[in-house]
Amino acid sequence: MAPRAAAAHDLVMEVIRARTTVRQPSRLSQIRGASIGIILLGLALALGYIALGTPYPERFLPQPRMPAALTVATALGWTLLLVAPTLAALAGIAWLVNVIERTARSRPEPPAIGGLAKSLGPEYFGATGVRLPDGRGVAELVVGPHGIVVIEPLLPASLTRNQGGRWELHVGRGRWVPLENPLDRVVRTADRVRHWLGTDDRDFVVKVYAALLIGDGARSPIERTAACAVITRQQLPAYLASLPIQRSFSTERRGQVLELIRGAV
């Protein structure tokens, strides 16, 4: 039974995973943020009850022959009594949403190539978190008879926006900073991988493709180009199968690239 199990394991694609640590928000910060949000929502309910369910607001109604200054003060008090519950509710919701978003961002989506291990054979292998000599990283790549496909996921729509062709990244509190076009970024990463493989003295050239990964079922805000494909996780296996086989990229040569990538993960 053991040899048979080993043979079955050898028939699947190998995935080399980078050892990375994700900084997650501490439990104390999560509890503190959630507590503040709940307290603000409770305050909003209390103020709303005072404003609508008790006779207390009648104290702020203007009386006949009331001095002008006192009239203004009562009007401000009445306005504050009506607005305060709404402000407290909005602030509480904002705190809770912030806690949820921070927690969600700290749980990175599993790599797309992880689901390919059982569907592709040993002639393929994948890697995540490859570190290039210039210090830049490659999110994911797949090596196979076709060559190499560099894969980068598109950031969530909640963090990015496209304003007249200019991409921007949301950094919090309504602030947006310029962001490189996702298509251009993947293409440049693929060029860096191509240059990296070409620096050593090899007697072969590896074809390198670029693919931008969008969410399943999502409508891509950008169109694919001749230099970069735009696909979903579900479309990834079909996309790999559609690439032409590079005859010069033999099993032995793929093994050389495998060892090079092992040393960069």
C-alpha cells in the first residue's frame, strides 16, 4: 500500500509555498474596537429614546417672551438632541465595519495554484512568494510544458478604484494614493522573471506569460491585452491547457528552473 500511495503522490503537481507570516490584528485590538462600536450604538439607542420616548425634549422648546440668547440656546439643544443619536449610530457602525475589514484583510485568500495540484500532473509545478534578485516578489507562478505563467491577483474593489484610467489605492479615512495599473504591474513582473532566467548562462529561453486573476463570477473592470490575460480561478486550468507547448522546454530544463525557484522561495 505504501508504494502505491507514494506513486499517487508523484502524479500531482508540486507546489512550493513561501514561508510568510501575516500580521493579524491582536485580539485585544479587536475586542476594543468592537466594544467601542457597541457602546456607540448603545449610546445612539439611549439618546434616541430620550429624544423620542420621554418628555425631556420639551425643555428645549422655545417659550413666549424668551430672551433671544436663550432662544438660540434652546434651538441648538433641540438640534443636538435630534442629531446626536444619528451621529453616535454612524460612528458605532464605522467602528464595527473597521474591525470586520481589518480582520478580513488579515486572512489572505489562499493561492490560486493551490487548487491545481490535483488536476495537473508532475510535468507542472507551482510556487508562491518567489523573491527575485532585485528584491521584488512574485505572488504566484506555474511552470509547465508551456513555459512559465506569472499570476497576480487583482486587489479587492473595496481597496481600489479607477478614475479616468488612473488607478488609486484606498489607504483609509477617505485617502487615496496612486496605484500602478494592475495589467502593467503583472506584465512588468513577468519581464523581471524573464530577465532573471536570462541572466544565467543557459542554452534555452523560457517563454513567460502574464495573467491577472480576478474573483470568480466578477466582471473584470479591465480588458485583457495581448501581453496579459485576465482570468478567474475557475478559468485558470483551461487557460494553462490552452497555452502552446514549448518544445525546447524539456523535462530536464524544467528541472533546472525548479531548482532555481526553490532557492528563491
